[in-house]
Amino acid sequence: MHVYQIDRNCTRLLWIGEERTEATIRSFFSFFGTERSQQLEYVCSDMWQPYVKAIAEFACQALHILDRFHIVAMLNKAIDEVRASEHKQLQADGYEPVLKKTRWCLLKRKENLTEKEEIKLNTVLQYNLKSVRAYLLKEEFQVFWDYISPHWAGKYLDRWCTRVMRSKIDPMKKVVKTIRRHKPLILNWFRAKKAFSSGIVEGLNTKIKLTTRKSYGFRTYRCAEIALYHALGKLPEPETAHRFY
């Protein structure tokens, strides 16, 4: 588990925990201290319940933002589940495998599609399939991020959730139940003027994987911790490494 400090002047790895457990996130707040925790203004995380619980307990004054990256990832996972299930069913029923090689057509943003994928998507959209309906619902959801006012964003989210619940597409309905449970925290993204997301964090996580790979595997957790702080912690450095005479 990694905790990052991200602000205008400094983006760095702040703290590392060995496992992703509730005890680990609590140990971070113990390390950070009550005084500093109470000075936090914004916290961005995913929907993992121990995060939500610990942040509400130790930094209740902070605006807790549920990151949009994880919400979109959750939607994509649901669409992929619908597509895989429907593809199997079409094959079992002896129908034309129209969903074959359509995974990335349904998951990618339109502007990122290759010419071949775009042609494939346009062909699939002509069929009345659950996968197509799920894809169209996902595309409708993208409008949500364009709102500025938390109030109107919330209104749009409610209408979208109602449409999904009427769709009878179970993986999508499961996503809606999660979104409804976390609606206030999701709308905090608008209250924070869309200034915070984990996009930077995903880049830092890539650097963590690179640092680990370059080591060919650390023999102890402590070695990994030291290497990651050196690579991403922006630790203070002396003016010169050696004194020359």
C-alpha cells in the first residue's frame, strides 16, 4: 500500500505499507499524527471500505474524493463481464459470433479506437445485444464528468442509475448499487473543482513497478521500501556527494 502527497509544488511517495489491510491504513494515520491528519484538506482514494472508514475517522474534516479512474474501471469490468457471458451464450445457441474480438472496441474511448476497431464497433452497434446496451449506458455515463455543479451532476447520476436498474443487465446493476452507496463521495470530485484524481498516482505506480523490476526482486521488504523512497520520495540531497580537496 502506498500513500502519496500530491500538491502544486511537490508530488512524492510519502509512506509505504506492506499489506493492503485496514490495520495498514490505520498505521499510516498513526505515523502521520493527529495534528497533521486534522490539517488535511483533500483526500483521494478508491472505494475500498477500510479507506473510507479510516479517512472518516482520522481526517473527517477533509474532502474525501472517490477517484474517477476506479469508477470507470468498475464500469469497464462490468461491460467485459456482460460481453464475455453473452459471447459464450451466442456460441452455445449456434448464432453468428458477432462479439468475437470486440473486447477493446467496447472498452476503449472512441477517440482511441483504431480504424479497424471503429468499423467493428459500428457493425456490433447494429445488433440488439446486452453488450451493446451496456456499452451505450457507459457512454451516457461519460456525460456525468462534464458537469460543473455537484447538484446537477447528482441529478444526472440519479437518472442514469434509474435507467441502468431498468436495463436488467445484472453486472451493470451491481455497479449502480455501489455508486449509490458512495454517491456523496463521488460528487466531492465536483466540490473539489475537479482538481484531484489518481491519474498522477497511476503514473507513480508504474515507476514503482519499474523500480521493483530493475532490482530483479528484493530479498526483504525493507530493501524494497528503501529503494522506493529513494526513487519516488524526493528525499533531501546534499549539495555534493563527496568532499574534494
